[in-house]
Amino acid sequence: MQSCTCSKTVLVWHGSLSIRRILLIGSLVLFTHFTRIEAAVLHASPCTLAWDNSTDDAVAGYALYYGITGLGVTNRLDVGMTNRVTLYNLLASSNYFFYAVTYNAAGTESPPSGIIYYSPSALSALAMTKLAGATVNLQFQAAPGSLCQVEYTLSFTPPQWHTLGTATADANGNVMLSDPLSGNPPSRYYRAYLP
């Protein structure tokens, strides 16, 4: 049976992507390995977008338009008066565009905000937090309900990956595992992937 693999190493650069009034809140990961089997559907980790509130008293709400580049607008999401939304239904490695509009009580929409482009990944970057003792907490995001596996190696020359554990992303796409770090190794490198 063929499988679809998406893995990320721990070498990360945190940042956000913004163009004018709408921005993508997330992180970019370097050294990404991604293999996609033709016709496989791989859902992306949650994607959060935000924009500045309008100062116009006539604004009755906001709508987010998004779709896959080249296919046109495929989705309109009315978010009411909130200026932040998290999308859980994007496909990994697809090229999306997003823009926001305001609308008044009659439903008339403003011109669109600046457009941003984004290609979501199946997994977000790993975040590590040192807990009491030698334990390290590992957190990342994946599509809700995704089974994820985390491995570790003591060195990259050459790497010898060992399974730390598996976990399923919760309804918000959050995945969390802890590593008790037995034996106090001098260094430890992690990667997460979809088995």
C-alpha cells in the first residue's frame, strides 16, 4: 500500500505573512520534505487569518473570500464582526489566495483588501517547551483527526531516527507529545510526520 508522507525538521524560522489589511498567522519551516502521491488528498494544518477592524460605523460585518489560484474564487465565508478566522478545510500544498471585504446592512460589499497567497503545509512547525526536570513538551498542528508520529535522533551525522510516539490532532488541529529525555542526552532533534 502506498502512503503519503509529510515531515518537518526542527530547524524553523517563525514569522507571519502580511499584505496590507489581511495577514496569515503561522510559521514557515525550512528543510521541508514533502512527497505527494497523485490523487491523494492531504489536508493542511489549520490556517489563521486576521485583518484590521474598519473604523466605518456603517460596517455590518466582514467576509473572507478564498480559493485555489487559477481556479477562481471558490469560497465566501461571512465572519460577522470578528476580524480573525481559522480555516480547517484547506488542502496541503495547494496555492491559495485570500482577501477580505466589509459589508453594510444592505449587504453591499467594499472593494477587497490586498490579496495574499499561501500554500499551506500538512504540519506546522514543532514548538518545544522545557518542563520540570528533563521533560520536553512538543506541540504542532495538523488537520483535525490526523494521526501523527514524532521521531527523534541524537545527531544528523548520520541521523538514526527513533519513534517517540504517535498522537491524533484534536478538533482544533493541536497535537502534543512529551519526551522525558531519559539519560540527559547532550542534544536531541525531532521530526513529525503523517504515517
